Amino acid sequence: MSPRQPATRVVPETIGSTVAVKCGNGNSYKLATGSDTGVCKVYVENGGVTGGLCTDGTNSALQTCATGCGQVMGSGTCEKQEPNATEPER
């Protein structure tokens, strides 16, 4: 018998100041610290994405798939993406 996985987990941290969050309900969001530094996380529960967070310690952006963009501090940003939007190439 294998150990049971926890219901909520954090996808490994992304070293960087931006992350794209794609929710199961079809909505997508772009989160950023607004600076060149920081860490972003995507939260997953029962196999589905539930939200994200980006922070550099001062600037931050929080988002949940249930409610959309949440608390933003400093130069952090949370933007809902258009359904057909594509990520610009870097």
C-alpha cells in the first residue's frame, strides 16, 4: 500500500519574478513581483491548480482560481489573461 498524497501541495518554486497560472475553470493569470528578483509558486489541490503567489519579500501578488486576483503589494501585479492570449517569446 502506497502512502496517501496530501490534498494540497505546492508545485516546485520557480526562481524568477513571473509565473503564468492556468486554472481548471479556463481562466489564466500572469503574476509578477514587479522587480527582477523573487520566487513564484503555483498551488495545486487534488490534481488541479488552485492559485499562485509571487514575492520578492517586499513586492507580491496573490491569486486564487476561485476568486481571481487577490492582494497585491508594492510593484507586484496580477493580470487576468484573455482566453486566446499567447505568451510573448523571450
